[in-house]
Amino acid sequence: MWRGGALTMHIMEGFLPASHALAWSVAALPPVAWGMRKINHQLRERPETRLILGTSAGFSFVLSALKLPSIAGSSSHPTGIGLGALLLGPAVMSVLGLIVLLFQAIFLAHGGITTLGANTFAMAIVGSYVAAGVYRVGSSLRVPFAISVFLAAALSDMATYLVTAMQLALAFPDPHTGVYGAALKFLAVFSLSQVPLAVIEGLLTVLVMNLLRSHAMDLMARLLPSLGSRVR
Amino acid sequence: MRVASWLPLAAFALLTACPWAWATWGRAGTPQFTGTDERAKQTIGELRPGYRPWIGPVLQVSHGAEAALFAGQALFGVALVVYSIASCRHLKAQERGHASRD
């Protein structure tokens, strides 16, 4: 039987001071607005890209509902951001990540509305750009496809928790060691469950990308020509 | 199934099963996994004793309802993926049909 607290990894409702919550929301706004513009453009130009949007959003919904335990006795869930960032690009995935977070904040008391900006910044924006950046570096260094995808998804997951820890540390600095000390404490909390989860997320993303690559990548690349330059 | 496909799947199964096995057989009693947020709350309590959230969640759900809602979210995600892949296959089949007629 599964017992425990609210099994979540996002910053909970009311757990960021109002000024911090507002500042992170303002910071998240431009990348999300840019992503919405890109989605509108893609759907207007090629309505069939909704299929890739659906696959990426669905993957993120599934993965962020997977509550996985860790040896440390804590539990959390992957984000599913890496796949969408590789297929659709980080700007578009920022918006899909926001939708997943909004769904969880409203219906699951998971994360929060006031902390939506901070969680969007950490997961949907930083997570997406880290995934896309790592994959691009891997490709340019001619790292094998599966390893590039694995690193992109796993490091995207780790980056999310790194930023979340920093956000909490900025809000709750240690009285003696300041933001740095608090960041180390929060990182210690997250790292116990997130390192294995990042590995799991990397493996699942490789699995799905391999399946897509062998069965549907040609069609997806035709639906979204920029995909061909992103995923080879 | 190719090695590239089953290897990540096997590793995923192993990584998920090991903590369960350890919690079930390595420690006495029912496995209890505390959410990462609970641990973060404890850390906030240590750093800022007496801190109380200034606003609560929109919807308060019991653990049972929460599990059901998470399952609902996963089902919704699976439905989205299945619909998208099925539509892709349909499109592909349509294209093949057009090509064979031409």
C-alpha cells in the first residue's frame, strides 16, 4: 500500500512569499508568450502538427503522474519535458509544461496557482531549454543518438530541481550560511529522489524516441519540417 | 524487439522495482514513501520556524481521491498519445493510398 504525503516535487501553494511568486511569474511570462506565438504559427501553417503536440503533451501528462519511489524512502515524479522539447522545440514545450502544471495545480492540489510562475520557470522553461541545448551539444559532438536523448531528458529533469532548490533558497535563506547554505539543504532533499528519477526519465525518453524514430519520425518530420534539423 | 528498445525498458523496470523491493523486504512493515514536498516543507520549517503558507490549495483532496486523480491524469495522457499516434498512422495510410492510386 502506498502511504505518504502529497507526492509532489513542485513548490506548493503559498510556499513562496508573494513578492517571489510574482517575480517568478513575471520572469516566466515572456518565454511562455513566445511559445504561444510559435504554437499559433505552427497550427496555422500546418494544422497536423497538433498530432506532435498531442504526443508530447500526453507523454508529459503520463510521466508527471508516475509517482515513483526512491531508495531514500522519498518519492517524486519525472517531468516528461525532454521529449517535447526535442520534438517541438523548447519554446513550444514551455507552453505545454505550463498546461500540465496548471492542470495539476487546479485538480490535484499539486504545485499551486500562486507558485505556477516559479514552477513553470523551473520545469517548463529551464527544463525545456536545457533538454534542447544538451541534445544540440550532443549532436554537434557526434554523440550517439540514444545517449544524446538520454542526457537531454535526464539533465532537463535535474535542471528543474536545481532551479526549484534555488527558488526555495532565495525565499528561505539559511540564517547562518545564507542562500548558498539553504540551496545545499534543498538540493539534498531533491537529489535523493531526483537522481534516480532523472535516470528513469532519460531511459523512458530514449525508449519513446526510438519507437517514434523507427515508426513515425518520417511523417512527423514532414508535418514539422524544423523537426528534421532538431532530431536526426 | 531491438536491443535499443528493450534495454531502456529493462533498466526502467529495474530502477522502479528495486526501491519497492528494498522497502518491502529490506525494512520491516509497510513501505512508506514521503513526498519530496513534505521533505521540502520540513526544511522550510527548519530555516524559517513558524512559517505558514499565506494561501492554501484551490482544492483539498484526500489521499484516495488524489491517487484517483493522478490515475485520471495518466489516463488522459495515454489517451492523448494513443489518439495522436493513431492519427499519424491514419495519415500515413491515407498517403500510401493516394500514392498507390497515382
